[in-house]
Amino acid sequence: MKTYFRLLSFAKPIEKYAIPYIICTLIMVVFSTLNLALLAPLLHTLFNSQDAVIEPVAKPDGFTDVMGYFNYFAYDLNNRLGPYDALKYICIVIVISVFVSNLFRYLSQRIMENLRIHTLLNLRKSVFDNVMNLHLGYFSNQRKGDIISKIASDVQVVQFSVTGTLQVAFKEPLQLIAYVIMLFLISAKLTLFSLLVIPVSAFFISKIVKTLKHQAQQGQKIYANMITLLEEALSGIKIIKSFNAIEFIKGRFNAENDEYAKINRRMVRRQQMGSPVSELLGVGMVAVILLYGGHLVLSGQGDLEASEFIAYIAIFSQVMRPAKALTDAFSNIHNGIAAGERVLQLIDEKNQVADKPNAIEINKFESKIEFKNVYFAYEENEVLHNVNLTIHKGETVALVGPSGGGKSTLVDLIPRFMDCTAGTVSVDGMDVKDLQQESLRRIIGVVNQESILFNDSIFNNIAFANAEATEEQVIQAAKIANAHEFIMGTEHGYQTNIGDRGSKLSGGQRQRICIARAVLKNPPIMLLDEATSALDTESERLVQDSLYKLMENRTTVVIAHRLSTIQNADKIIVLEAGRIVEFGSHLELIGQNGLYKRLIDMQQFVEA
């Protein structure tokens, strides 16, 4: 129940919906109960119309004798207007009562739908906001499909089961109580006998739904696996086809799909058993009551008239409807709780790279970036070991070394995509942990080795997250990045859609769009995970020229994959196994005849 109430907290302000819903539901319940109770005067009128002499009906003394008032109402109308006109009035009253009950049923359902949509809005917003705020390290250990499943599918399950249960939990018990009160007013003796069905029904239903929660949790996990496989298959479709792995991927997906279907069949089988079992129990009890109540009417022992007994049976036949609704709700809530636990797990995930309450805003870069005794480790795997490095304003610093040496991790510490395990990373003498992340990243531009673009127009990709960018500014940035010429050659120029991840563009074109995006931002610090390593010679030349323009008058940190591109760097840092093993200019490092010289020789040999 703790999970349920936490999920319900996303409906706040719940009183905005709860108070009108309670009022509408109360009115609906009262009139829907009266609709059935009004059968008694209707039948009383019809039965008495066959008699030559109408038996007199005394006006009841107490307010609780509802059926007495109904019978007196029918008798009075019959006496004054005659049987047919009395019947007309009673039919009009029934129609009005049905109209009122259905009007307020509609209003209550509309209010509950608004609550459901409001809850879904808040829940999905909270999940997505928290995911976007999480540190980058979190995503290294998570599957995208699992996260997508929680935001899309699990939230959807929660909204229907939790808010649906809330609706049932108030309306159906209220309706059940109203029916039971009316049954007691008609015949207390018969009602006490009939209530024996409730514990019997509850026992059987509890047996049916006992294992539903565990099955629901399994189902949600397998569905997340399916989404992961789907996302990987769509992203890697080219590799899948090139390795003739289509049947292999189909087999993996279909195996998960079959398992998901198997669990769903088990759940549905148990869920669907609840309603028929409760209905069977209800019909059986109605048959027993017909026998017992018929005996009371025929023998005259229970002071129960035939018209009242028929109304009693009509009301009792409806008692199982709210009971069945409660059964179905308790069956479905296990789905919602299982999905809710997965969603709350994502919401509860803590951002390990959060701003301090008194974080400092930084608006410009003035002197240097400094690493002091910096260590970094993923769990027990040490990536950086005692790194000390100073990058002065206006310098171009290149990071080189074997793969896995810690180059990308070192660069990621500057915009605080992650925090160092020990030591400090500072900008202008201020520890980045003391700075506002948003303001820090405002003065830093990033161009990755992988071109990260969005399924949008070229203009919107260059002006990404910059709502104030003008067309002239975007065009100027594209010209600096050597992108303007090919952009104008596309179908709609700057308004051309580039497809998923820029799939309609070549690798060099995608990189130049990314560089234009960084140029438009115009930050004083640039971090470049060298963007030319996967390009052909012509594209490399154009992109390299764009990078040189981008690096002008900026402090630049370059991760170098092709060592020939960073020979003019002010400082070259050689990293191996997370340690700085060499540093200096290109000529100085060549003269040391160390790791850098071996890397240069190896690359020249490969290129030759």
C-alpha cells in the first residue's frame, strides 16, 4: 500500500478532483438505488389494478420505512387518479431518477478521467525530469530500452490501474452500502440471510488473485527487455544485415515476445476467473434467496409483499456488480503496483552530480583550468590516477594515448558530466563542484567523435536550444564550419529535415553541422573528441579546416586519434592507464623517444 499511496501523491492537488467527484458519486448512488426501489410502487400499482377493491395503505410513521412511503405514494396516486394515470406518474418519476443518476455518473467519470490525465502528466513529467537530471555515469550502466519502457509503458499501466482503483474504491463500496441499506429497509431478516455470500465470495477471489503481483513484475521486466532489443535492432539495422544476423535477432526478440505472451496468458486467466466466479456465486445466492423469500411471501411470515420481494430481488441482483468491480480492481492493481515500483525506482534514482545549495554562477573564463591530484574510478575500476594538469587560457592542449587510457574521462570532468573520486578540478581557481552546472556548461562547447544530431531541420540542429538565434547567425556559423555550401544544395536548404540521427547526411556533413552548432554557441572553452578519425580524406580536410577556425582565440582541449592533426598544439599530454606519462610539445616528445614517439611511428606505419 505504501507504493500505491506514493503513486497517488502525483494526483495533487487531489482535493480539486476528489470533492466534486464525491458529491457527484453520492448523488449518483442515491438515485441509482432509488431507480430499483421504485419498482415496488410500480409493481404495487400494476398488481392492485387487477383487483376490484384496492386494499388501503397507511402512511408510514417513521422516516426509515422507505418502501412504506413508496407504497403509500402509489396507493394515493391510484386512489386519486386511477391506475393508468398513477402508472404514468410513477413512470415519469422513474425516468427523472434514471436521468439524474446517469447525469451524475457522467460527471463523476469525467472528473475521474481528468484526475487520471493529471496524474499521468505529473508522473511522466517527474520521471523524465529526473532522468534528464541524472549524471552521465548512470546511463553507462543502464539499458535505454529499460528506461524507455518505464517512461512509456509502465507509466501508462500505473495511470489506469491506480486511478481506476481509486474510482472503484470509493464508488463501488458506497454503491454496495446503499444497496445493502435498501435491502435492510425492505427486509432485515432476508438480508441477514443473503449476506452469507460475501465471505464465501471473498475467500474464492483471494485465492485467484494471490499470485498476480509476482506475474505482473515478471511481465514488466520482460517487456523492458523487448523494448531494449527493439531499440538495439533499429539502431543497428545496418550491422545486423551486413552480418546476416536477421534471423538471430528475430529469434532473440521472438523468444522474449513468446515469454511475455505466456505470462500475459497466465495473468489474464487468473484475472478473468474473478468475475465469472463471483457472478456464479451471486446467481446461486439469488436462487437460494428466491426460494427462501418466496417461502416468506407465500406463508406470510416475513411481512413482505410480492411487489416488495420482486424489488428486493432486483436490488440484490445488482449487489454483485459493485462486488465484481472491486474484484476486478484488486486483480488489476497488482499490474499497477508492479509497474509503479519500477517507475518509482527511476524517480528515486539520485543524481550524483548535483549543484550545492549555494553554488556559484560563472559567466566568463579568465585564466586557467586546473587538475590537482585527480583520481576517478567506476566502482573498483580505476580510470585516472593522480592527474595534475594546468590548461591556461588561450592554449590548445591535446590528449593522446592508447585506448582506455582515460582521455575521455579526463575531458568529461571539466563540464562536470561526472565528479572525480578524489582531488579537484577547478576553473579560474574555483572547484567545479562549487559552480552551477548550467552556468559552467554555458562557457563550454563540445564536439564529439560521434555526430549527435536530432530528427529535425538543419537550422534547428545548428540553433539547438538557442531560441534567440537568428537566421543570419546560423548561416554565419555554417559558413565558418564549411557547411553553408552543402546545406544550400539540399532540397529545402536550412529547413531540410536530416532524418534520424542525421541519417540523410554523410559523416563529414554531420560533423560540420555539429561544429556549426558549437560555433554558434561561441564558448570560450572548447572540448573536442577529434571529429575526423572516421572520415574519408576529403571530408577530413573540410572538417579539420572547420575545427581550426573553431579553435581560434579559444581555450581548447582535443582528444587526438590521428596524431598528425595536433602537432601544432601548445601542449601534448600523453595518458596511459590513467596516468600522465609524458607531456610537452610535439618536437619535445619526439625527442624523448617514449610512448608518444612509438604511437607516431605506429600510425605512420599503418598509414603507409
